[in-house]
Amino acid sequence: MLAQKVAVVTGAARGIGLAVARDLAASGCRVVMVGRGAEAIENAARELCDSGHQVIPHVADVTDASAVAALAARLRREFRRVDILINNAGVLLEPKDFAAPQGASVFVVDPELVTTTYTCNALAPLRLIQALVPLMRENGWGRIVNVSSSMGQLADMGGFWPAYRMSKAALNALTRLTAKELEGSPIKINSVCPGWCRTEMGGHDAVRSAADGAQGIVWAALLPDDGPSGGFFRDGKPIDW
Ligand SMILES: NC(=O)c1ccc[n+]([C@@H]2O[C@H](COP(=O)([O-])OP(=O)(O)OC[C@H]3O[C@@H](n4cnc5c(N)ncnc54)[C@H](OP(=O)(O)O)[C@@H]3O)[C@@H](O)[C@H]2O)c1
């Protein structure tokens, strides 16, 4: 019998991360749901457990190096494996008034806010990759999904929201260079844009549900061995970097 896959989803207490955790659990994975608020992640995991899913809450702020190391140690101790890493936790800290974006101009953004955004959206995924890829290598299989955004596309870079846009462009670079170093290995990594989704980050006017956004992420998490690596996708279709 094939061993049950262990998936790690960061930022899983709500929004797209919660929908991804539910879908991966429904597809038969044991899902470690990572969140920084103990009550929120435990409540979210309890709800999924109550509906018959195998999920485990884990409290960690992904920007905290020691918390990421503790997560890796727990995965090794309790499961002896990790098969799927979904780098979903993310922040958009700039003003979100899409009708009047001047408050999120490159000319006024606080560089400290850029650093905080980078730390969560680009450096935390780097740290998680460093911590968890050794476990994937040991088991000879792995899928990594960096949850990115069209706002990070250099091919179609608009103005405003520089911290968020630059952090997602950096995340996409992380996808490309990690894929290069993993070439020929059984571990795949891709960036996925979920589209504009109705979540706390996306707001009420967004055109998609969190469940809609989750689908393309789950597709990339369960890619077959002849599937792509080092790409940028929305709904399972390649998009420009
Ligand atoms: N919604 C969209 O339209 C959209 C579009 C393109 C891309 N995305 C990307 O999709 C991903 C999920 O977004 P979402 O819309 O679901 O956002 P969301 O509703 O704001 O949820 C983000 C989740 O990430 C968690 N998180 C943030 N910082 C964290 C940290 N340091 N450690 C651990 N968890 C942390 C949050 O936890 P707390 O509750 O503790 O803050 C929250 O559970 C993000 O990477 C986002 O950039 C979203």
C-alpha cells in the first residue's frame, strides 16, 4: 500500500489556505495546518476533523526561524516524512483602496513595511524550503507550491502596492532558482496565482471564492511525475512571469 502523503499548508486558518487544507485532506492527505494564532488554527482544524478529515493544527509564525525549525523537527518526529509544502501564508500590508491607490504608491511606501512584507511573502518560503526539502529528499518525492500573484508578474507590472508586488516577484524568482537546483530530482516546485478571491486579503468584491482559488494550488500539489516544474500557473495553465 502507498504511504499516506503528509502535506503542510501555511496560513491555513482561513481564506485560500483553509480551502487548500480541506481539498488536500479530501484527496487523502494528512494535512498539517500551520497558523500563527493558536485559537484560530485549532478551531479551523477542529472543524475539518469534525467533518472527517485528517488534519493536525500546528502553531507557528512562519517568519520566526526557530518556529520553522520546530515545525521541521515535529514532522520528522511524528510522521518521518513530508510530501507537500504549500507556501500560502502571505500579507498585503499596504492600503487596499483599489479605487484610490495613491496611498500605496512606490513614492510613499515605508521601506520598513517592504521589509516586513518580504520577510513573510518571500523569505519565509525560502526558510520552509530549506527546512523541509531534506525530508522530501529522504522519501524520494516532493511537491512545493509557492502561492504567488499576478501582481508579481514582471511581464504585466502595474503601479502601486510595491511591497506586495516586489515580494511576489521575489517569490517567483525563488520558484525558478529552486526548480533549477532540483532539476532531475523527484521534487517539483511551481508558483500558482489563485486569481482574485473573496478572502480577508482579497475583499468582498473579488470575483472568485477561496475554494475556486484553491483548485489550481491543489492541482500543482498533486502533479504526476511527468508534470511540470519551475512554472507559473493559474487554473493549471501557464501564465507569464
Ligand atoms: N485573495 C486574493 O485575491 C489573492 C490573490 C492572489 C494571491 N493571493 C495569495 O494567496 C495567499 C492566501 O491569501 P488569502 O487571500 O487567503 O489571505 P488571508 O485571508 O489574509 O489569509 C492569509 C493567511 O496567512 C496567515 N499568515 C500571515 N502571516 C503569517 C505568518 N507570519 N505566519 C503564519 N501565518 C501567517 C494569516 O494568519 P493571521 O490570521 O494570523 O493573519 C492567514 O491565515 C497569500 O499568499 C496571498 O498573497 C491571494
